[in-house]
Amino acid sequence: MLIAANSCVQGITKLCDLYKQSKANFIKIKSTAEEIATDAKAVRSWWQRLFAKPAAAIKPVAKKEKFVDYNESQAMAGIVAELTKFWTLQDKLTEYLRAEEEKAKVYDPTVTNAQQMQTAMNRIMCQQEMAKLDVTIREIMVYQTPGLADLYTQTYEMRGVIREQQESARLAKEAQERQMQWQRRQEERNLQAKLAAVVVTFIFLLYLWAWLALLNRWGKT
């Protein structure tokens, strides 16, 4: 997961460089665009070995170089695609950390201290490395790539607006659910009150009938 996130950052870095070049004029690049991904996937660091299995060596395949026109819109589309991948990985990391937290809440007598320390270190390293990559992306887009600062800033501002809207919708939904629960409790109380009234009325009528029968029997004697 972190390897893929690092790959996204490498791809964004290269695409931002192409974006800066294409802002001035049209450029020509190799049509083997997958180089951006393959170069980024080659990045390996000490923490990656904790989360990924060693991959078999891939024999490089010679490709015929062909150059094509490349413009600002294409660079922007590539940046957006890589950012989307990165944010998706952030969501997956959040799910992973949440799952680890839930797992830790369940008592397991077989878990050793070493396993707990490793789990704690992995979680901290995941959070720190993803935060570092997030900062790297912000620095590249805001400070190193003229023309992308507004897009990046406005995107995060819009995310804040969306989060506020989602929070308002969540609170409204919870309030509606509480209202519905209160109404159900009121209906249950009303039903219980009606049933109690029926039972009391039945007991009263039964008592009255017994009393009248007793008076009638006394009258006959």
C-alpha cells in the first residue's frame, strides 16, 4: 500500500515537471507513458519490506521509442489520475488502521509483546509515511508548480465544504433517527397504556359481575 502511494508521488512529480514544460509550449515525449509508473514502482525503502513480499525480477523488454505531442491538458489529466489513486490509497490505509484498532480491542491471549510492538510500529510508520507523502504532494503542487497551487488549494477547501455538508447530513440523519425512535417508544407506551386500560376494564367488569352474582344469590336466600 505504501509502495503504491510512493509510486503515485513519483508519478505526480514527473507529471508536474511535464506540466510546467507544457505551460510554455507543446512538447514531445516518449509514447511509452507507462515509464512513469514503472520508474516509480522501482522505488524501494526500508519500511516497504515490512509490508510487501519480495517480487520476482522482471526482465526488461526493449521498446521502440516513439514521440508524441503532449500538452497542458494531458499533463493535468495525468496529475488528477495520480492524485485520485493516492487519495484512494489514503482511504484504504484509514480502513486498515481502523481494522487494526478494532482487532486490538478484542482480547487475544496468544499475542506476544513482540507482536504488539511490531503492530504498533507498523501503524505509526504507516501514518508518518503517508503524512510525509501528503506534504510532498502539497509542496510540489503549491510551491514548485505554478498554475497548480489554486487547483490544489481550492480542492482541499471544497473537501472541507463537502465534509461540513456530510457532517450536517449525518447530524440531521441522527436527529431523524432519534425522532423516529422517540415516536416508536411513544407508540409502544400508548399501546401498553391501552392494553393496561383494557385489562383494568376487564378486571373491573369481572369483579362487578361477581359482585352482582353474589348479591343475586343473597337475594334468593
